Amino acid sequence: IPELLDDIMPSPSLCGEAGPTHVNAWIGTGGTRTPLHFDSYDNLFVQVVGSKYVRIYGNSETDKLYVIRKNDAKSSYGAQGNMSAIDCELEDHGAHPASRNAKYTEVIMMPGDCLFIPARAWHYVRSLSTSVSVNFWF
């Protein structure tokens, strides 16, 4: 929606001299969830409206996060190797015992908050209300 660009800074200085390679708007209702995954880009995540819960695991925790491998996927879900089998809402330490020892940080994002998520850092997001977020991949 090109008109949304009037409401955001399309190239924040925090994205470096080259600026972002992708800008995404995320609009959804409360309860919307993004499964535990990582992106290949550094990510500047900005909360515009509403609130979100974000859980972040460093790349060093990958061996405890039960990555869905291409051969394990029953569909194209997880085919890129950047999705985890861990359900951050219903953690099953019986099925995924190593996840019990995975260290993470939790953040509640409110309007105006900005969060840097490094490339390949695992993250899970849940909307706590109807919300709008913008992220800049660079």
C-alpha cells in the first residue's frame, strides 16, 4: 500500500548507509502469531499501533531449538531451514527436552518502540492487540 509510506521513514539511519533492502508492514488482530523462526537479514522492528510480545533466542541456541529440516517437512513449511518445531505458547519439553535449556529474552513492544533483531536470531511474535508494525530488513 504505497500510501503507508507517507507515515513511515522509508530509510531509517539505523539501517546503515545503504538503507533497508526490504520494508514490510504487518497488520493483524490480537492473538496473531508468527512461529519461531529466523530471517537472513538484520531486522529493525518498529511497533506503530497496539502491542506485541516478542521472544528472541540468539543464534547460539540453534542446537536446542529443533530446526525443521527440509527432509522433515511434510509440506513446504520449514523447507528453508529457518523454522523451529518449538511452539513458544505450548512448550513440550518431553518432545523437545533440549529446549528447556535454551536462553531467550522477552520484550513487550508498545507504540513507538523499536527493536533490533540480528540476522539469524530466532524470534517468535504474538500480537497482544490489533496492531500495526513495520520492519526494515537490511
